[in-house]
Amino acid sequence: MFETSFIELDSRRYYSNLAYLKSKFAEECEITLVIKGNAYGHGAKEIMGLAQGNDYKSFAVFSADEAFQIYDQRRETDRLMIMGDIDFEQISWAIENGVEFFVNNTEVLICALKTARKLSKQAKIHLEFETGMNRLGFEKDEFPTLFSSLEDYAGDIDIKGVCTHLAGAESMTNFKRIRSQIASFTKICRQLEVKKVSYHQRHVACSAVALRFPKSRYEMIRLGILQYGLWPSHESFIEYITSMGRDLDPLQRIITWKSRVMSTKNVSKGQYIGYGTSFLTNSNRRLAVIPVGYTNGYARALSNQGRVLIRGQQAPVVGTVNMNALTVDVTDIPSVESGDEVVLIGKQGDQTITISSFANFSEQLNYELLSRLPRDIPRIIV
Ligand SMILES: *Cc1c(COP(=O)(O)O)cnc(C)c1O
């Protein structure tokens, strides 16, 4: 309640993104919204609530921990799935509560099957296969055990999906690797058919795959970054709008990160600003201090690089970003005073600090920058 900054989520823009994605994909396949990493920093509960209001019913997170944190937000008819980390105790929790989870090796499989039998409740699982990312998923040498276990415990499981994850479809340079992964997946699906393993859906597509490899949308896609109005990469954005013959982004960013001016100060020519000697004034300057630093997710790499908006104008960060504060130069912005609104990311007047500019300066991916925004910054839906 006394936070030094807050994040606004523009519900109207989010609805517009959701509607666009629905119009683009929903006829063909189910859309699962990926809300891991606290919904890429936007706030998982807030985002889930807004999406539910727009008739989205399927949500995915990385870990059992993340699923647990949003479980109360789930409605009876919603699907909630864990795409990654789940340990043995958490498997009981998931089965008892109808939470779906990816099973990606024999150990997890056996545990899931035994637990389901013990609880007399079917485990809702997704079999994840290794196809070349070399991270998670069943390997070929596990198939004999996999098939025999599935047969032995057929009544204890409901195979919601078979899936894999593709390694870097947002970049054209990975084209061959992605194609070969898709080919491996197709082969695995054929093997499952031969073994009469029945399942509900196939899914391999994240945002970039859904855009670039339409045939790989199968029965479900797992959309993360696009719902937040951002693109998997600049390349995928340019390719997409070019292919659609338009030059405007059909998606809209929904996040604005705001703080306020804490104090102002005049500094004469020839003074160093803040810690160390990274910024020397070469004329008389007026500075404003903002109570946001790297502990709040404002990267130290933005020292002498970042920009914020005050009174509709850009103010450059001068000196180093501190743990809890940063200093900006407001000499050219008349009458800045304590309490003035500061926009760290987003729009103010007709100026915008884009996530990509911010991310580039700090050498972070847009995914990284957003998901690192601390949980304790309040998320406010506007
Ligand atoms: C994060 C993730 C996604 C979503 O990726 P986007 O590029 O944000 O669409 C999909 N599937 C898995 C397994 C993921 O971990």
C-alpha cells in the first residue's frame, strides 16, 4: 500500500489481444494461455481473471508451485496445466485437484500412475516427448517402459495430450532444427497410434510456432507472449505483418509501469552524480530522484542508458541505477516537482517507453525483463 511503484494493466487492450488471437486461431484449435512467470510479470491472478471474463478456459504454468498459487482463481470448468516441474508430493495434490501435468520421464510417469491408483482418481497427464530441444521429454529408450506402463495402468490415467516443445522457432536461423523436431513428433504420434495409446490432443506450438508453422497447431496451441501484446522476436513480428499485408501491429501492449518523483535537486557544472564517477555534469543541471532501483526490477545495466517519462517528456537516467533509486535529468522539462507521475515502461502523453527499447539497452529479452518484475509491485487493472 506504500509501494514505490505500481503496474497498470490495460484491460481494454488485453481484451482486444484476446479477441484477435481468438479470431485467428480458435476455429482451428484450443488456445491455452501460458501464464507462467507470474504471467510474464503481468500478474498471474489478474491476467487469469481477465481472460476468464473473455471466455478463455485453459491455462498453463511451469511448476506445481505456480499452479498452487493460482488454484483458487480456477473455475470448475477451467483447465489448469503444469508444463514443467512437479515432484512426488505435488503429484498427489495435482491428481486430487484435477490439475493436469506434463509427464516427461519414466520416474514421473510411474509415480503418477501409482499415485492415481492409490487415490482411485485418474491422473490427467500430457506425455511430453524429446524431439531435439534436449531439455525435457521421453527418450526413445524409455518407450518400451512407457508403453507397457500405460497398458498396465490404463484405467488410472486420462491422457489429455501428447506434446513436445520446439527450440527457438522465433528465429529463422533455427528453421531446419524446428522442421526436424516436427518430423520427429509426427513419427512419435504414429508410433502411439500403432500402440493404440489414445489421447485427446496433440500440441507443440508456442506463439512463434503458431504463427510460423500453421500445420503444427494441431488440436491445441500454448500461447504466451502474444496475449501480452508482444512478439516472440522482432523478426517474427515483421514477417507476420508483412504476410498479412499490413503495417500496423494487430496487438497492443497492456503493461504500464509507473512511479513518481521523490525529490528534485539542482546540481552545478562539474559535479559527479550518484555513486562513482560515471556521470559528470558539463553544465548546471536539474535532477529528479525516483524511488525505483534494481531491487524493483529496473536493471542496473540501464545506468546512464535508460529513459523515463515525466510530464510527457523523456528524461534520461544519469549515473548508476542504485538498489532502491535512480536519478534522471529533468533540466529540459519545466517545473518538475515531487509527486509528479513517472512512467518507466509505457505511454505518457504522446511519448512511449517501449519494452523493446528498454530490453535492448539492458540486453534482456522482452520475456526476461517482464518476468523479472517483482511480484510485490501492485498490479492494478484499469
Ligand atoms: C513458455 C512456454 C510456452 C509459451 O511460449 P511463448 O513464446 O510465450 O508463446 C509454450 N510452451 C512451453 C512448454 C513453454 O514453456
